Amino acid sequence: MPYTQDIVDEINILVRYNLSTTQEGIKVHKTATPETIAATKRLYDKGLVTQEDGGYLTALGHEAAEQAQTVLNLLNPA
């Protein structure tokens, strides 16, 4: 099953999190693109982030973000 644009948008949110600390979250402002706002809300609905507009990663969200960042690093070595 290929990635849908919704999943790609969600992964793009997850890779923005700093995984070296649990004390740093993100805030998606109302001026963000509609796709970014919708992706962040879906992550909240799935239990991966603590707030509809971002917040902190949950334990499950941290695991998902680790995996997303690993795949990104493998596919895009910088």
C-alpha cells in the first residue's frame, strides 16, 4: 500500500519533533497550511500528540516519530 498524501503530511509533522528531549513540543499555528493543521489534528486523534495543535509526543507518538525520522535519514542521507 503506497503512502497517501495524508500520511506523508503526518510524517512531515512527526519529523519536526526533537527526540532528544521530552520537554520540547511543537505548536501548529492557525496560519499554517490547512494540510498541516489537518495532519496535526489527525495525529492527535490517533493518540500520537497531546494537543490538536501539536503539543508533546505521547509514548506512541515518540515511537512513531523515531521510526519516521529513521526512514527519512535512510532515504535522505545528508
